[in-house]
Amino acid sequence: MKLLIDGDWVDSSSGKTQQKFNPTTGEKLEEFPLATKDDVSRAIDAADSSYEKWNDIGSKERAKILKKALDMIQASRKELEEILIRENGKIAKEAAGEVDGVIDQLTYYIGFERKFSGDVLEGPGRMQKLFLHKVPHGVVVALTPWNFPAGMVARKLGPALLTGNSVVLKPSSDTPLSAEWIVRKFVDAGVPKGVLNFVTGKGSEIGDFIVSHKKVSLVTLTGSTETGQRIMKNASNNMAKLMLELGGKAPYIVWKDADLKAALKTLLWAKFWNTGQSCIAAERLYVHSDVYGKFMDMFKDAASRIRVGDPMTADMGPLINKSALENMKNIVESAMSDGAKVLYGGKQPSLQGKLSGGYFFEPTILEGADQKSSIFQNEIFGPVLGAMPVDDIDETFRLANDSIYGLASYLFTNDNRIIMEGFDRIRFGELYVNMPGPEASNGYHTGFRMTGQAGENSRHGVEEYLKIKNIYIDYSGKVPEIDTIRNDILP
């Protein structure tokens, strides 16, 4: 692996590297360079010196380059799928689905090539006009996560580059390979020297530096709330705009009149998709007491049929790293100390051969803990779910909203009044009613409370990468009348 700085693929100036391990086997997969602050500075300087020329070529020409990159990705998509399986542990179908998402997003963004519109307003006089013109921010720092390492790179690079910004991309240290692969496609497609830069390394060593650099105008992060808070503090040094998609704690409500089969099938996706490592994953299950027993029996039976193991053949793969595995063990232990009992799972499965070194954890269902317990309050980010019965819809909505996070939520019912009340009263950026996710490219992916600020996808998400420049014009040819300036002062 290499860094991309000002058009050149180079090693870290320190020569230092870090190992990346395969989550399926625990074996070493690759080494990647640890960028230094000097490397980061050179990347930002390159982005800063190139973005005006990139902006000057116009969105139509930029879209042509992005379309060429998209064609290259489509032509060799199997390579990207294989990388996702190796470095992330995704099962084969989910890896293919993520690449589908990359293609869908880039296709969607490219469609905006000539659709950015401003406003022309009347000035105070007849021959005066006010133009509200949309322009790029300049240097964008894109920080991408490990759970959807290809999809999030596409989500950030596509609109940032299309709108005329230059980019310094730093992926998670857990998944640098897929990010580098995509970046190389953009470079091969013709993104000019310096417009797109790629650095890898530890956030603890270069993270604060990269977001606080005086030449950075916008920082976009998909990551943890703790990381987002730290970025907010550091980015105040340069007043960069922030786009932050942070933690989630999605409530999943199943009412007594729901189609239980549909609710169960969607829940299996919402909880165990990507091994539960998703910001929109179901994290709290609230089931009406009239159907609680039946639904939980169905859920337990279905969970017992989930095959955990080799991503090429299994239904659920490993967690991202050893630390995540240990965290799942601690979460279950903590939940049990809060009064929960394990309805199913709760431990690391016994697997044979190379899989014995992987970071696997069973699909896990807990019940018996109350709303104030850690299992109902803290983000899990893994295949563990707490459940409780509910009776009153008002109380259920209150429980659903009882979270510091506010990204995704789910509601299964055929009662139109409850659905419409859910629209009004469930305070989350996304509500999925009787259907699964994930978010659509033309939907504005955003959250409330500690989930962050701004959003991505849709027209609104694309325009986050633009700012409004105001131009006031007087074309009357007359000397302006200004009450505070006496005419006899003028020559």
C-alpha cells in the first residue's frame, strides 16, 4: 500500500507501517503506511493549490471523470468484493451489496452534474440584483469508517469532487485496502494531480492535526460520537464546516397488529446485517405484550438457524477486530449484571481450522433488563440485542425516544393512526415503517441529538459540499445615494 500525495504514490516519510489482520482468521493480511504530520501537510497543501483549477473545469467535465471512474469500478467490481470479504469479514452477499451501493451512489451523484441552482433576487433599486451563487468549500477532509469502507468512500468522494472541492481522504486503519482501491480508480479515470489525496495512519497521531489544519474548509466524518466531539473541538481552530454522522441506538417497535413474519424477517436484517456493525442497526426491541411470547419464540428459532463462520458460505461473518470481540463479551456480561438473561447466544462460537482465530460472536438475544440498563442505553455495534414487552403506545414512543442518539428507527404496525403518530413523535432522522433499510441515495441520511449534524445523500446532502456566495450588482451607472456620505466630499 502507498499514500497518494500531490499525484504521487509514496511511502510514509517515516517509513513506518502498521499491520492489518484478516478478521475471519486473525492472520496478517497487509501492511499499510503510517502517515506523518508532514505527509498530511503536503497532502493538504496539494489539495489547496489544486482545487481552484478543478472547480474551473466545470461540473460537466468533472462528471465525465467520475463517470469514467464508475465504469472502471463496475468493470472490476469482483476485485472490490474480494477485498471487502478479506479486510472487513463481510459475507459474500453483503460484500456484493455494498459494491452495488457504491455504484448506485456514484450514478446518483453524477446525475447532479448541471443541477446546482442558486437564486437571483431583486435589490433595493430597480437596476440592482442580488445573486446567491453556490460554490465549493475548498479543501475537504473525508474520514471514513470500517463498517462500510467502500460505500462510505463513494458517499463522500462522489459529491465532494463533483461539486468542485479537492479532497484528502483518510480511511479507518481497520479497512484501508478498499479505500485505496477506489482512490486508484478515480486517479486512473483522470482526477488531476493534487485534487484527490489519500493518507493512512492512526487517528490518535494525525487525526487532530488533519482536522485542525488552517487550509481545511470542511470535515466529513462517519464514526463514533466520541470521535465527532473531538473533531468539533479541534476543528474550531479553523472554523471548518462539519458533517458528522455518529452513533445510533435504533428502537425496533413491533405492535400487536403487525405482520409478525415481515417484522421478524426485517429484524434479522436490521440486527445481524454486517454482524450488527451498522449505525442503523436495531439496538432495542420493543414488542407488544400480546404477541411478545410468540414473536420472541420465532426470533429465537430464527437466530438459532443463522450460520456463523466463513464469509463465503455463512449467514453472518466475524466482527472487525479482536477489540470488538472482547467488547461483545463485556456487553453481555454487563447486561446480565443489570438483570438480563440470555435467550439465545451470548458467546464466541467454537469454529475449526483457520476460523478458530477469527473474531466471531453468536447472534445474541437478551431479555429482562430495564430501560435504564446499559443494553438499552449504550450503543452495541455488534450482534447483540435487548428486548422488552410493552403495552401502551405513548409509553413505547417515550421509551423509543429515550436515547442520546437519533439516527434510525423502525415501526411495524398496520394501524394508520399509530403510523401517523410515529411520523410526528418518534424523534429520529429516519423512520422505517413496515420495511427494512438501508437509507436510499435520494434520501437525506441524517440524525438528531448526539448522532451528529448535517447529513448525506439526496440533493440536500450533495449541497452540503457547497456554500452560498452573495454577489450584489448595481448596473444603473448612477452614483449611489448614501445618506452618511456628503456629496461635497467627493471630488
